[in-house]
Amino acid sequence: MIAIPISEVKSFMNHLLCQNTFDAFHVTEVDLTTFGTFSIDGHIRKDYYTAEEYESLYGDGYPLARWKQLRPYCFNLIKGKHTPLSFSIVFQLSRAGTEKFLSELDTSFTSADLNGLFLNLRYSEGKLTAVTGTSLKLFSLDKSLESAWDSRIQKFILSL
């Protein structure tokens, strides 16, 4: 896990809220404080959909909202004359993204070994930080996966 300070906050926020840069990520939760505090649980409620709708939208085994779905709502809460007091967004790499990431590595880890690969964005007191995270289903002293994820996110952030 590493913390990456974001120096170009305005540019980063443009990527986050106005472009599709983060749309491939799933969202586990959003906490946003403007004139009030708003919390979004990204876990999809199966009962909201018909069985066919649910299967076509979330049959990949990740019943989490995608940033593409939540981005317009978050944008509407943030836009205006005032910057937010704070926000926290927890992104999780999609199953397809995780499979692709693992296939590019020389690792013994499989997607069955992972709970997820995470990117946490935290904004408070005018400072924005990206924090990486990995969650394994098993105990391992091998930190190569964590190191590779940290490196991938650093390159991703620098490319924006």
C-alpha cells in the first residue's frame, strides 16, 4: 500500500468527474461532504432488478456499481461555487481488469486468491491523495502483487 499525493487536483478532478478515465472501476463506497454529508454504498441490491436484468448487468460476480453509473450523481453533488469539504471514493478493479492485470505479471497468484485490487481517493483540506490497496484471501509473505499494483497505479496517476 502506498499513498500518492495528487498535486494537480483540478486536472485530476476533471478526469474523475468529467471524463471516462475511471469508468472501468467498480465502486464499493463513496462519502462526500459538501453542504451535507452523502454516502453511497456501491453494493448492488439484487431485488431492485429482474433476474434477467441483474444477470446481464452484474452476472460477472461483482455486484458493485461502476463509476460510470455513479459519476453523474457525484458530479452533481460536487459542482458549484464551493469545493467539497471532503470526499472518499473506494474503487475496486473489475474482474476483467484483475484478470488482465494478473496475466501481465509473472506471478503465481490467481483471481481466486484475491478479494480485490483497490484504489482509494481521499480529499480533505484541499489535498487529494490516492492510496493503493490489495486484499488477498490467503496469507502470503510474497509482496510482488502488491508491489506491481502500486507501480501500476503510480504510472496510471502520472499519465493523467
